[in-house]
Amino acid sequence: MEPLNLAEQAEEIGIDRSSLLSLYYIFINQTDIDLKELRQFIAEENRAAIREKAHHIKGASLNLEIDGMARSARQMVQLCDEGDISPVCQELYLQLLTQFQNLKLQIAEENDLG
């Protein structure tokens, strides 16, 4: 995951750094819930629910330019579209989880720099 530069990203989209940080906190809170639900859907092998949740994570990630998470979620959507929720889906989930944990650490560090 690329290091965040909130000041630069905020300037690009025309909001202040504090507002962007608030958007990241909203993303983190919702994605935490989404990943827990996704884990359950994978355990249940519920392909439609996996696809829907992965699609949601992909869109939210793209909105904040969190490219690594968006790529992993996109691959999960494609697997579901192809009818395959094999162990690769579990691997992608673990990638998403790792990327999410890294993002949370970066946001915490950015908040401390405030």
C-alpha cells in the first residue's frame, strides 16, 4: 500500500485535510463491518452476498483512491461473476484484511501528525 499523503489528496479534491480525515474514518468504520460480513459470507459460500459486499468495498475504496483494496475487491467480484469462490476468494479476503489494517495504521499516524 502506498503511503498516504492526506494534504496532497485533500488539495486534489478541494477539501481540507480534516474533512478528508473524517471521510477516512467513515470508510474505516463501515469497512470494518463490511469485512466481518464478508468473512461470514465466504464461510457460508454465499456467492451473491460475497459479490455484493466485495463490489461495495471496491466502490468505497475507489472513492478514496485506495487502489490496493479496490484491486483485491475487484478480483473477488470477478471470481464471483465466473462462479468461482474457491480458496482464491479466501486469499483475496486476507489481502483485503491486511490492506485494511495497514490503512488504519496510516490513518492513525496521519491523525497523530495532525
